[in-house]
Amino acid sequence: MKLSIIVPCYNEESSVDEFYNQLTTKLNEKKIGYEIIFVDDGSKDDTSNKIEEIIKKDKCVKLISFSRNFGKESAMLAGLDHATLDYIAIMDADMQHTPSMLISMYEKLIDNKEYDVVCAYKAKRNDENPIKRTLTSIFYQINNHISEVKLLPGASDFRVFKKDVKDAILTLKENKRFLKGIFSWIGFNTIYVPYQPEKRLYGKSKWSIIKLIKYSLDGMISFSTMPLKALFMIGVVIFIIGLLNFILMGHLSSKTIILFVSIIMLSIGVISLYVERIYNNVLKRPNYIIKKELGFSKKTTK
Ligand code: UDP
Ligand code: MG
């Protein structure tokens, strides 16, 4: 059995060597054949050169370099597009996802033939700042109410899965991808295993609160039109209230008008999120552009 390991990297020059050493030590110990696909997501530091040095020593390592920063979702997609082996894993380069956890997830998948995906989820979120924790919890609550795909709170992109699952993911051609939602939407049997992410080895997380809110909103509307239906219902209610008010009192109070205008502004906001998606999907721009690929033509696995 062989494992393709996809590793999105953005400014990870300090981590890649240690990540590679620790990962391959574990894989060799367990005699697991592998290919490691590093996706350099437009790093501004020396990440690409570090990976090129590794490729000189190890023919099972590959590099995809993007022309600019397209985001982790695009990096994961490029990895999936290029992965060739029977089992696929996605893990971060910053050592928050440990190689030993990866191996135990892989072994779980091999031992449980009826399962297709092993997904690590953060059981405790006590280490995060309270604002991030509260926002994340609100996101899961709202999403699981309105969306046709249910997400397990804390479920991460750290997963190991069969090739069939990868093929199913790649049938979805949408722009602005939300992989956690896609995993849930395509189905398949998933085992969830709790994990506690390690501290980042170097550097800091690329997520700001604003980025997180934007990502969560994108994720929510990727799989639900419920907000649009809710707007229609709110519109009907406002129309009835407004009409009654007008008939009974002959005019609308300024407070009522302010309330109505605020609701209309909010509605435009919600609609614009969907319009943005339509715009992006109509243009059909690619999710990423590759500047350089290394290691793909030669013998690819051990
Ligand atoms: N990453 C990426 N593109 C980006 C941001 C992040 O490929 O635009 C990579 C990053 O190098 C890391 C993984 O995605 O390997 C997770 O990023 P990060 O550690 O910043 O997120 P967190 O662990 O805080 O969720
Ligand atoms: Mg991280």
C-alpha cells in the first residue's frame, strides 16, 4: 500500500526540513511507500529552494509551485489533482499535524476496510483565543442548522482517505472551494479521531479573525440557499406589517422606516455573497496557476 501526502506550504522555510525528516523517519520505520507532494502556495521566503534541495536527495518528493498565493484550499486541490497513489493524506507543514498521528490514521484506515476516510478533529479548543473559539462555535451552530452538509465541530483538513474519495472530490469543479464541506457532501464512511494540534514549530498562523469570518461565510453559502429563502420570508412579513401599518395609521413611523431600511441593507449583503459566487463561477478562472513542477516525470514511488 502506498500513500500520497499532500502538504500545502506558505512561507514555511523554517519548518520544511524538520517536517520532511520527521515524516520520512516514521514512514520508513513502518515501511510505508510514499510520495510527498509539497505545494508551495506562492511563498515569499525560501520554501521552494528548501524543497528543491530535498528533491535532489529523495525522488519520492515532488514540488508544485504556484505563481502567487492562491490560498490553502487551492493548494490542497493542486495536490489532489497530482496525487497518484492508492491512499491520500493532507497535512500541514508546520508540525501541528504530527507524523505519528498520520501513521496511526493511515493504519486505522487500512485496518477498517469498510471506512473510506479518517479525519482528525480538535476535541478541545481551550488553547484558542476566546473570540476565535466563540466565532468558530457560532459558525458550526449556524452551518449545521441551515446547510445540507453537516460539519463535525473541530473537524480539520488533516485526513487520510482512499483514492476513490479523491476521485469523487475532483468531480466537483466549483471555484472557491470549501473542502470540509465537500468531504461531507460527497458522503463515504468517515471515522473521526480526536487530536490535539501541537504548537506551531516556527512562524505564526496565517489566519486572522477577518479571514476566518470570510472563510466561514463562504463555507456556509457553498452548501446552502437557506439564507435566500429566509430573505423571501422576511420580505413577506415586512410587506404585511408595512401594509397594515399604512392602512391603520396612514403613515409609517420613522423608527419603522429605519428598521425596514436596515433589513433591506442586510438582505443586499446576503444576496451579494451569492452574486459573488455566481460571478466567480461564471468567469471559470482556474483555482490556481502553476509556475513550476518538479519531480513528477521520474519514478515516483518507493
Ligand atoms: N497555507 C497555505 N496557503 C495559505 C495559508 C496557509 O498553503 O495561504 C498552509 C500553511 O503553510 C500550513 C497550512 O496551510 O501548512 C495551515 O496554515 P496555518 O498554520 O496558517 O493555519 P492554522 O494551523 O492556524 O489553521
Ligand atoms: Mg498551523
